[in-house]
Amino acid sequence: MTAVINFVEPWGFSKLDVFRTCPAKFKYQFIDKRPQDSSPAMERGDKMHKNIESYLKGWTNELIEENSEWKIHFDELKKEDFRGEQALGLDKNWKVLKSWFGKDVWVRIKMDAYYFDPVEKAIVVIDFKSGKYRVPSTDQIELYAIAGLSLFPDIPKVRAEFWFLDQMETYMKTYSAEQLVELRKKYENDSAAIYTEQAWAPTPSMECRWCSYSKHKGGPCQY
């Protein structure tokens, strides 16, 4: 008899996104902990993010070429009372816990920066994106905004911003606190499926051609 395998760790946007795409990939990546192939694009994005973090925190005065066109915007952000590189662990009541690794952490959400906008009376949460412009997943936008409300439960609005570094474009969306409280229920329901899944069946699609676990890349999947 095959042993039942359940997922027991905290979830987050990436985990939810992978699970919806293919439960088998989720198992290989987050339960079996099989490594994924890296890529030049991933390595470039990591380099850009590390440079931005160092610049915003004052560890360096230099921006690499890929980030240099955003200097005026990074300098404006530095004038705000911003916080950078926030890794938040939230419990099932959407309250921020002291530790990312705490035993009561239920969902983990990372944001690149946030600050308070006194004009709109809103918390602004920011994610820096490299590569081609693509409107962010609704889930990612909403979870970023929910995290902002979790940090500041009494704030009336949260604005989620995504800065597309290669295109000099910004995507943003604003939510009221009431909207975000309702959206929490959606993710409570959606994330529950991860913890009740037992089959972990593959869902073949065009995504298979890029999957590290696919058959043609020597992975364990049948597709």
C-alpha cells in the first residue's frame, strides 16, 4: 500500500501557484525537495535584487547597469520612511509573527519594500520585477496587499506596486481594508486544498517543456 503523503509546511504565493499549475511539480519541489535547474534569467534577477537591496540600505552607492535607469525612483524611495526586504510569517488569523520559522507560521509572504503614503493614507507595498513585462498574478497582488494590512491592521488602504525594471513600467492596484478582509477568506479556502491533496497527479501542459522535473529533462515525471 502506498503511504499517504501530506504537505505540512507553511504555504505562500509560489507554492499556491505551483500547486494550481501541477500538483506533481509541487510534490517534487516542496515535499521531495528536488532541486530545480537555474537559468541565466534567474541569476540575473537575483543579482539585480541584491544590488537594489544594497543600494536602498546604504551598503553601496553604486547601481549596476541593469538598475541604473531607476536611480531617481530608488532615491525617492530612500526619502520615505521605507522598510526593505520584509519576510513575513503570518498565523491562521493573518497576524504577523516574530519569526519566519515560528511553529505557528501558516503563510509566508515576502515583499521588497513598503512605506506609508500620507497623501492617500495608504501603506504601499512594492515588488521589483526583472525580465519581460507581464501583469502580475491576481493572487500575488492580493497577497501582497493582504500582507500590508497584516502589518498595519488599522490602515484604511493598501496599494500594491510592481516595478518592472527592464521596461521602466509600474503596475499598481489599491484595495480598501474591507476588501482585503474579504479576500482573506478566498485564500483560506484555496490554500486548504494543498493540505488535503494526496494524489499529487501531474497535469501536462505547455509548461512541461520548461519544467525541471519533466521526462525530456531527465526528471521523474512521466511527461
